[in-house]
Amino acid sequence: MELREPTSEERPLRLRLDIAYDGTEFSGWAQQPQRRTVQGELQAALARVLRLPEEPKLTVAGRTDAGVHARGQVAHLDLPERVWQVEGERLPRRLAAVLPGDLRVHGVAPAPEGFDARFSPLFRRYVYRVSDAPWGVDPLRRHDVLWHRRPLDVERMNTAAGALLGEHDFAAYCRKREGATTIRELQRLSWERMEQPHFYAATVQADAFCHNMVRALVGALLAVGDGRRDIAWPGRVLAGGVRDSAVYVVPPHGLSLEEIRYPEDADLASRAQATRRVRTLECG
């Protein structure tokens, strides 16, 4: 029997979605029964707007935990090409009409060849925001800024962070998952003072993160910044190689996923292939 080439209406098309959300009222990204999640809300909205017989399945760059926010989340989904031909650039506006106010899709476009939201990224960049104001956090920022009750020394925290940069086994700062490696390349970990008094932000960037890694790193550095631990302590914890109960995992609400960086279009497929190979080895 002669094989027929699929028509443009039948051909699958991969779309990239750029997403932002306030994680306060979400039980994280991943869809869960009887829980309000980002994935669940977004897939339901897509099915409604596009009049699909069933919800599409989104593949995300990074699964955020309950309470974690995002400005730069990325996901992809595969749909028949005809859907894009009909909806095209109207899709963000149509989604805005049905999505809740704490979730927005601010970009939708056909993805380049080889693009994979999960496996193609070069790095993920998070920011954790903290205030050590003696009177507490500005009420308008209470959902995305942590109140730290002790005064902080940014220089101490940045000095301590230097020992954590590079490729290491971050088992001491991760919640261990069976069959998964905790080796990561931490590319950036730095604190800066913001314009408002008593307001600080930690930028944490890596090729990937294991569970609770960002919040554990921030918690360790806050203990240095307020003087409860010496500057060398986070490095000693890292060298110990096992989860340390003395490391406080800070609450999720101060954390925001700010950016997912991808390589040039020509390198997307090779990057995804290399990442998949590493992930396969993790579970082997």
C-alpha cells in the first residue's frame, strides 16, 4: 500500500509557550488529582479555547513546587498544524480571556526544529527575594519576599557562595530521589542589595536543579549572612556529601523562576540529545 504524506492539516506542529504565574494559590506546576496546579489550569484552558476533544499534554522546562512563582517558565505542546493556522497569534489573547488572573501565557509561537522545553535548555535562572527590615515585609510584597528576622551581611553571603560554584555533587542540598544523580553545575550564586532598604535578591543559575536545591542553598547562605554560621560552613556541608539537617530549606514564596536560556536554533537538537543521554545515565 502506498504511504500518503500527511497534509498540512494533519502534520504535527510544536508550539513554544512562555508562561508567568503567581504560585501562591497553586500546588506547583505538575498536574495532580483534586489539586489546583499550573499545568492543570493551562491544559484545561487550551482545550477549551482550541476546542480540542481532550486536554493537550504540556512538557515544561522546570517543574516548580507549590508556592513558587515564575516569570520565565517555558513549555511546549504538539498540535495539528491546522490549529495554529486557525488560531495563530490570537492564542495569547484568547487564553487571557479564560485563564485565572494568577496565570498568563505571554508568548506562543512555532518552535524551531529540535526544540524540547525540558531537554534543550542551557540553564535555568531563579531569583530568591528576602527582606531583613525590622518591621517586616511590605504588605504588597508579602507573597514573593521572605522576611528574615535577623540583619544580613551580603558580603559574607557572597564570600560563602564562592565555594559552591562549579560542578559538584549537591547531595547535601537536595532531597534525594531514587535513581537520580545530584551532580549539577552551579553557574551563578550571588546576592545583591536592591533599591529599597533591607531588600536583597539571590540569583541562582545552573544547568539543572535537583529537588529543593535552590531553597536549601539560600537557607545555608542566610545562616552565614546573619552570623549563625561561619563563612566556610556551606562549603563544608557540600563536601560532606549527605543531606545535612542543619540546612534550613527556606519557604517557597520568595522564589521565582526568571529565565530559561536555550542555545541557538541549530544547536537545539544536539543539546536535547546530550541532556537526554545524561538523564538516562542518571537512572541507569
